[in-house]
Amino acid sequence: MRLVLLLLLCLAVGLPAGDAHADRRQLGIQIGGSGFVEAVGRFRVYRGLSVEIGGLAITHAMNLSLGAEVEGEPRARVGLYVSGGAAFAGVFGSTLADEACMPATEDCAYVAGGAVLTYGYARAGVRWRFRDGTRALSADVGAWLGTWNEDEGPRSRSGWFAAPVAGLSYLWLVP
């Protein structure tokens, strides 16, 4: 908990991270990796260590992640990195209370329902920086390990899951 608070304090204060090229904050989009689809921010804390925050919320669905990333050489045009953290994903809505009810012809009762994943993730990947130095493309592979819970009114199911995952992200470097 103290480490998380320290990292958040570093983000708020904007501590320098070594040299001018590696200091930049990265904002972009990501498919896979730490979540399903996310807007992501990577904030360099010290040399090759970054904090990664991601999230996306749309009607009846959301995905949030928080993790750390270590990149071998932050200034290289092509660099390797590893990342790990925790995430949450869920879909929420309503379902028919009685599956035999026909909504087109009857007045049916609905109950709130949803499905939630909470998981840890670990990834390893490669990042390519474009020549202009303001954009980067990353590709990685890894795994999710966590719990799932599905709730449909009176029925509830839950369990553990493990899944391989691949990710692709496009980042803009923000001075």
C-alpha cells in the first residue's frame, strides 16, 4: 500500500526520471495486455520504471488496471519491457427473472445481473519508437490469473481462471 501511495505521489509531483528523452509521459490506446480495451497512461517514475494506469467505461461495461512496467533501455528505438499489475473488468445490466417469459407479448420482470473479473497480469513485450520520437507501438504476450463472478438475480456462479493474452498498444509521448 505504501508503494502505491509513493508512486501516486511521484506522478502528482512529476519527479524527473533521468534524461529529457525518457522523462516523457505516454498516453494512448491498448487492446489486450492488461485489459480488454483501454485508454492508457504510462508515467516514468525513475529510469526504466513506469507506472501504468488504464481504463475504459462504456454503457454497462468497464475495465480498469494499475501496474508497473520496467523497460530495459528507455531511450532505444526498439526496447524490451516487462509489466505486471492488477485489473478489474465487468459487464452490468438486467436479465429476465423468468426465462420462460416472452417480452414481446408479456409484461416480464427483470433482475439486475452482471459478470466481474478481478485478476493479476504479467506481460513481456517489445516497443518500437517512431523516428520523430513522439509515438511508439508496443506488442506483448502474457497471462491473466484471477477470479470471475457471474450474478443473475438469485443465481450466482464464481471460480478461478487463467488465460494467455496478447496485447497491442499505440502511444503518444507527451512532454
